[in-house]
Amino acid sequence: MANQIPYETTIHVRDHCLCLAAQRAARALARRFDEAFRHLGITSGQYSLLMALNRPEPPPLGPVASLLAMDRTTLTANLKPLERRGLVEMLVNPADRRSRLLKLTDAGRALLAEAVPIWTSEHAAIDAEIADSRPDLLRQGLSRLA
């Protein structure tokens, strides 16, 4: 077969591909935080979304989607279960009636207040586990890539 890629190439990609390493790490981190937040009934992604809405003024969809690296359609789909639970409200933007603003409800703020100490504790444990890898440099590198 002329198009056969040597197995050594597969091993090289496994050991050197930043995209694969980031995907694997992201999945492992998501599973870890999902488990930590399970008793609150939210996922790690929902925590990030709720935290993105924790602002002095309700933000429009666009900046939230950008912060979370999502398109607006995906963000809207991710908001639906949070709206059904009464954690988030979608409001008409008085400055532009075609636009929507996203607001944490009192219940959303209360849930977020419960989740933050869990996130803080879990994050400290992760930083300690990878301390020799300089988590601050890892965060800087990932931010540059994003």
C-alpha cells in the first residue's frame, strides 16, 4: 500500500501533538470538575458559563460566546438548561431590541456562590499536582494559543 503511514508516525503524533495533548487534558479536567460539581447539578461547562455571566451588568450574547470560544448557536443551546432551572434569564437589550442580554438570577448567583469554593479547592489541588510543570506558564501558553 502506497498510502500506508508507518506506526512510528502514529507514536510520534501521540507523543508530540499539542492538539491531542490539549484535547486529552481538557477532557480529563472537564471530567474532574464535572465530578466535583455533580452534587450541585451542574457541569464544568455550565460553571464556566455561569461565571462568564457574573458581571456588574448583563452582557450580550456575543462577548460571552467569544470569552467561552463558542459560536452564538452553541451558547444559546448551552443556556437553555440553565434558563429552565431558573439560573439565567435572557432579556431584551433596551439599547437594541434585536439583541439579548444574559443575566444571572438570584438562584444562579446562589449556585455560583456554592460552586466557587469547590472550584477553588479543586484548582488548588490540580496546581499542586502539576507544580513542577509551572502551571502559571501553562496558563500563559494556553492563553496565547486561544
